[in-house]
Amino acid sequence: MQHYLDFEKPIADLQARIAELRETADGGPVDVRKELNRLELKSEQMLADIYSKLTPWQKTQVARHPDRPHFKDYVAGFVEDFMPLAGDRALSDDLAIIGGLGRIEGRRVMVIGHEKGDNTESRLRHNFGMAKPEGYRKAIRLMRLADHFGLPVVTLVDTPGAFPGIEAEERAQAEAIARSTETCLQIGVPIVAAIVGEGGSGGAIALSSANSVLMFEHAIYSVISPEGCASILWRTADKAADAAEAMRIASKELKKLGVIDKIVPEPLGGAHRDRDTAIASLGKAIARELAELEGMPSEKLLQKRRNKFLDIGK
């Protein structure tokens, strides 16, 4: 069943009318095909109009859509021969971050990313994509392994932020995030990061300090969630829409600031409406970036990566 966001109510009403007409067309004596075609065209035009002028808060809702593809969907879509590698070799295996070896268009890579889950059971198992210290330490281990064998690293970022629980703080959450960010900046192999949904706080930066940072058209990337920002500045989450506007969390704004490098277009109505097309589009975009970075000396990769982040906001 299609899940409609609040601002999509006019489309939902129109789609309901189209569904009723389809039932009539299937078994009724009246030919309603002309009216059906008219309403379908109107629905498509309405969808295009709404998505051409989304506010930052509306983009936040799209980025969080429950039907949006997740890490396992991208891996199934464009990573061949994926072999997961588990555990941080210190405490446990954090399923909020998954990583492993695979191939993208024949090129051997290490793929690491957040997994949110797609139903109640899996969301709890993956902790809604909110990693604990052992998740970032697993990412560090896999990045260093990739560096040792000269393999490019691809990261897929989709998290509201790192897990803020007491046990995570007891196990040095901030230190793990800092070490993961440091590792991104230290390894001598190409790193391509893609913000595919939510890029929240240090939990996102720990996997996205890359040579090339891609971002889906309707994804978001920010130092804190709009609700969290509103709670700090206005003492109420009701101002989340205002916070989203002020923080400039949308892809076009971030591209202007130099925080990201390239925007990956989404299918009309968001990645959740045509998952296969969105997944294929991201796979092609990542493959192009890997091809551009291939063969570049480690010293040059490191210098370009360093300069990229020092130049943000200039």
C-alpha cells in the first residue's frame, strides 16, 4: 500500500479516484478509459509540480520515507559478489553499519553503509541505522583492510545520527566517530561517499569524509536533525520546518557551499516511487566517480581529500 506524505494529500485523493475508476473499467459496462487517462496525466503533472518546489522540511520527510531504498537494496542492485565482513574485533557486530567486499561494474571495492531496516523487526535489529561505537570501529577496520589491499572504499550514508544511549557513551562514542572520520582522511585509496537518505550529524560524517561526496536529490545532510536544532534554539520541535530552512540541508544548497560534489537525480516523486531506477542511477554515478579516481597516486588522493574539506565554505 502506497504511503503518502502530508504534503502529498492532493495526489493521494487523485490516486484514490483513479483506483476507483480502474475497478469500474475492469468490469463495468461504461468505458471510462478517456477519463482515466486524463486523471493519470493530471496526477503526474501534480506530482511533478509538487516535487519541483519542495521545502527543506518536505525534503526531510521524503528522505525519511519508509519505502525509500536502504543499504541492502543498493547492494542487491549494483554490488556483485557481496561478501559481508562482521565485527569490530573488540566487542561485537553492530548491525546499524554493514560492510563487506564486492564488485561495482567489475571493479573490486569495499562497501560500507548504514542500514535502517524496512519493518519493525528489522528496524529494531539494525537500531534504525543509529550506530554504536562498535559500528564505527567495524567501519575503521574495513577501511584499513581496504587500504592494505589497495581497494577503493564506497560508503552509503543513511542515518539520523549516531546512537545517543548511555552504553554508547560508556564505550566512547565520540572517540569512535572521530577515529572513523580520521581514518577516512588517512587511507591512501579512493573513497566515494553517497548520502542516500538522512545524513545526520557526526554519525554521517564518520563515513562521508571522502574524495567525492554524492547526494541524492531529495536526501538531507546536516550537523543535527531539524527537530534537534529547533529544540535547542526555540525550545520546541514545532519549529523544525524553520530550522530545516535555516540549516540549508538540501542538496542544491550544499552543492553551492561545496559540502557535496555532485547531486544524483531521483525518479519523479522520489526514490521510493521507483526504487529500481533510483538504485541503478546511484550505481552508475558511483562507478563514474571510481573510474575518475582510479590510478590516482595515494599522495594526490590524500591531498585532494584534505584540500576539499579545508575549502568548504570559502
